[in-house]
Amino acid sequence: MTHSFTPADAIRTRFSEAMSAMYRAEVPLYGDLLSIVAEVNAQVLADRPELAAVMAAAGELDRLDVERHGAIRLGSAAELNMMRRAFAVMGMHPVGYYDLSVAGVPVHSTAFRPIDDAALNANPFRVFTSLLRLELIEDADLRAEAESILSTRQIFTDEAVRLIERAEAQGGLDEDEADRFVAALLETFRWHGDARVDAATYDRLHDAHRLIADVVSFRGPHINHLTPRTLDIDAAQAAMQARGIAAKAVIEGPPPRAVPILLRQTSFKAIEEGVTFPGDRQGHHTARFGEIEQRGAALTAKGRALYDQLLATARGEQGSQGDSYAEQLATAFATFPDTPEALREQELAWFRYDLTEAGQRLVATGVQPAGDIDAWLAAGYVRAQPIVYEDFLPVSAAGIFQSNLGGTEQRSYAASAAQAAFEEALGDTVQDELALYADAQARSMQQVRDALRGMAVA
Ligand code: OOG
Ligand code: NI
């Protein structure tokens, strides 16, 4: 028997579209964010044809309109384990380990996302996935109670589990199975307003930490935001404010730059939702919010160390001379090189290499140019574009968690990364994002060398 399986990229796209339609219906603000981001992006591409050309050449223009990331928070190892298997059906794999306990949030996290170039360009849908760390709840009784509540929760429908198992056994899903899988898995991400715990339990969990109530009280890990990617977050934020949408005052991440790096994000407090507790008691809960982001160059370990150092400087000096945070950030980052050439020469960012038109013409002549990549760049046969950062930033994520938990509360936990425990729950290791970028860069260099060296020496 021959199978014709639906490509994982196609299942991921269907799922992200279904999620987007669901979230638009559940959180009206999300529709506003999409239209503002679409307008800003169209304007940026119209104003900057050179950027449009670069993105088109890199295959990145098409993905922009569909590009989203979401976030969920899980309650147990078993949930995380099954979630890994569900995402694998869609070609999404765990990348990176984020310890948020340092920021007073009792979770640790990974990002499920596609990893190879073609899959990223097809649809880079990612889900920041956090696991509650019950061991960080100090009150032993409350900890035991939360654990027991979660032990009886089933966040996946039987149909979803059946189709995950079938995909693993067969090596894929046919068209009909893929559609049923998407519909079944969507149930896990939906908002369920009927709490599994009574109002008094909710209050106790909430007093321990709002996030604990959010994870433990409900039937599933409702998707808490779905973020479109803008090419100009300052313009998008101004457009939001002009429409009266309350954005966070601060854009998380690096300051505005000529060559954007990493990730800049801002979030919007979204909705307070009605909750029905057993016995029909009514209450409310704030879980879901809006967020937009701008993505820039992925940094090498050296670039990232410089970024972390400058960010710490800016945060440490905040308010010291009456300057705003934006000013502190701009001052601190003045020393971070801001041209593609400097970022490449100083090995601060990762680059993808390809042939220019002159390089392609040279290949057609069959004449091999002397030297290596640097010489070919100088001669105009090859160009280097920064590789887009596909991951997250723990300091930004913590800021976003904090602002959307609805308060100024700060808890502190003894900082303790627990990657081994996380991976044990996951049932897999997380991939190292730096190794993925290094591979992408090395592959592109090899392709360029293969193209230019398979010929007679000039
Ligand atoms: C996740 C927050 C992290 C981001 O963009 O950094 C995140 C959460 O609030 O569950 O999505
Ligand atoms: Ni986010």
C-alpha cells in the first residue's frame, strides 16, 4: 500500500490558520493588531524597495503575512510530553531552554518551531511552551493540591491522541486525517471558561501566583497570545496608540537600529474573561493578551554576550540620571556595531551567503574566481544577509509574563535552571539554537563554494 501523506509544513500552516481564526473570534483586539501590522508592513516595503528585494531573494516575503508565534503554559510532565508529540506531527521541534524562575515566574520553557530553511520559509509558526514548576510553590499543602488537580486533567481529546499515535506509526497523516488532527488539536488551545476548581481554590492558587491559577484552574492551556511580525515596531506601536490601544510603555529588547537584531516586542493587555466556577458561581480571569514583534539578525554567542551586557547596563542605570529607559537603552547600545559589514567582520551575527547576479553570470561562464568567500564578497560575486532570529529572549518573555499577569507583583524564586528535569518531562533534548544558526550559515557557505569552485581556475 502506498501512502500519500500531507507534508508536515502543510499541516502546520493549516493549524496556524485555524488557530488564527479561532483567536480572532475569541480576542477581538487580535484582529486590530493584524490589520495595523499589515498596513505598516505594506508601507515599509513600499518605502524601502531594497528591503523588499532582499526579503524576496531570501524567500522571506511570503512567510511574513502568515508568520505568528503563540504561547501556552502546561501543568505536568505528561502534558508537555504529549505536546511534543503533537507538534512533531507539524514539523515543530523543541529549540532552546528558557529558565524564567530568575524573573520570578515559576516556569521553564522551550519554543517549538520548524528548524530547516525550507520549513521556516514555508511557515515559521512557533509556540513558546512553558511548564509550571510545582516544586517552586512554597506552601506544601497548596503544592499537593495543585498536583492532584492536574493529575486528573486530560487536555487532549481522544481523537487528537489517536491521530498523533497514527502519525507516529504510519510516518504521517493523509489529507483527511490531517484535517481531523488540526480540528482535534485546536480544542486543546481553545479558551474554556468553565473552571475545574471552585472559586475558593482559584483564589488560593491565585494568591500563590496568578500564573499558578492560570495553569491549574482550567480544562486546557488556552493559547494566551498570537503574535504577528511587523517590519517596524515603532510605527506599529504608534498606530496602536493612535487607535487607543493600551500598549506597554516599553518595547522589550534592543533599541531601534539600522540593522535590527534579535527581537523587539510589545504587548497589550487584552481581555478580562468571565469564568464559571462549579456551582455556577461567576468570576473573572485575565489570561489572553495581544503582542506584536519585530525580528532582526540572529546573534552569535559573542554578539549575544555583548547584547546581554549592554541590556544589563541599560536596565541597571534606568532612571539614574532622569533619562527614560529608551534613552538609557540607546546610550548603552551605541557601542553595538550597526552595519552588516561590522556585524559580519566582528562575528557578532550569523549570515546566509548566496550568489549575486554577477556571481550567477560568472557561474554561467564556467570560470572559477580566485580566493574564497571574503574575496568573492569584495568582488561582488557573493552577498551576505543576516539570518533572522527565530527564537525568543528570556528577559523579554519575563517582562511580557509580568505585565500580563495583570499586576506589579514580583515574586522571587531561588534562581535554578533545571534543563535536565525539563528534558526528562519533554522526552527529548532541546536543540541548541546557536548550533542551528551556525549550520545554516555553514550550509550557505558550502553552497556558494560548490557553485563557484566546480569550474576551471581563471
Ligand atoms: C509566554 C511569554 C513569552 C514571548 O514572546 O517572549 C513570549 C507566556 O506569557 O506564556 O511569548
Ligand atoms: Ni510572545
